[in-house]
Amino acid sequence: MNIDSLQEMVMLADGQPMTDSRKVAPRFGKRHSDVLRAYDRLECDSDFNQRNFASVIETKLVGGNVKTPNEARLAFNLAPLDGGDRVLIQQQVTTKDEDGVKTTTWVDVATVWASVEPLSAREFIQSGQTQSAVTARITMRHRDGLLPSMRLIHRGEIFNIAGLLPDKESGLEYITIPVSAGVNDGR
């Protein structure tokens, strides 16, 4: 599949890139009913489904009468996690030179799409924490190997990971990461 065939599948709806099951099925050599069945079998929590999928019933005006086909179609939101911010994941690495001197640096692990939300004043006060406490939450698709000792960088600001909270349903769809702003040493 080339980029031109992918572009033919995408449309804009309210400024969001979208596609639907009637366009996806033939591009991947599948029957439309199989795509709908696969969607029904997805084990995603309701929040994820609500953000990324919408059932659409097509209607057509035929001879002055509204006709609804037997099969609905499914619209897919292609926007990455509510608008999408780019977040850099970094990990600390310690190396030893020829003289045995250790040097610790941060190295890039991956750049991912995520949703970055500063905590409201109410949420911050309710946490009852000091200024070094959680100041934002970052939500991204589930990623194996993500550790609390890593850090995240968004728009040049460094965030320390305060915890890793998997989604309630499967624990494999997305992860919410409470973060605090500032430089740390990986602890």
C-alpha cells in the first residue's frame, strides 16, 4: 500500500482526520462485514472507543424517500489521542570510558504521540502535595518497557514520571502518567 492509497482513505471532519470502514475494507482486501466484526471484538475500554470510533448510519434520498442501507459504517478517528502532542521519552545510560570514569547521560528512547494535560488548580490542591508534586498528566498508547526512572520531554520542558497507570479495562490500550516538572536524576 502506498501513500497515495492511504491519502484516498482519509477525509477531514471538523478538522480531524477520519476514515471509515467502507474505505478501510477494500484497501486491506477485507469484506466490510469482517471489518465491523473485528471492531465488535476489540477489547478496548469505553473511553478509548468513544475517542476513536463512531457508528454512522448512512441515509440516502431516493425518489423523495429516505433509504437506510442494511449495513452501517464505522468512522475511525485518526487523530492521535485527542489532538496529539509529541513527547520524547528518555532513559538514563551510564557508560565507562577507557580510564574507568563513569558518565551518565540521558538518551532518546522514542518520540510518541500523547495527550498532555496540566492539572487544574483544584486537582493540584486536592492532591495535598508540595510544589514538587504532580503538575500534569500525560496519556499515551500502551508502551512496553516504559519505566518510572525514565523522563518525558514536551515542548522543551522536562517531566519526571511519578507513576504509570494502565487503562482500567485491559491495561494494554493506553497509559496515564502523572508527572512533575523539573530535572531529576532518574530516581
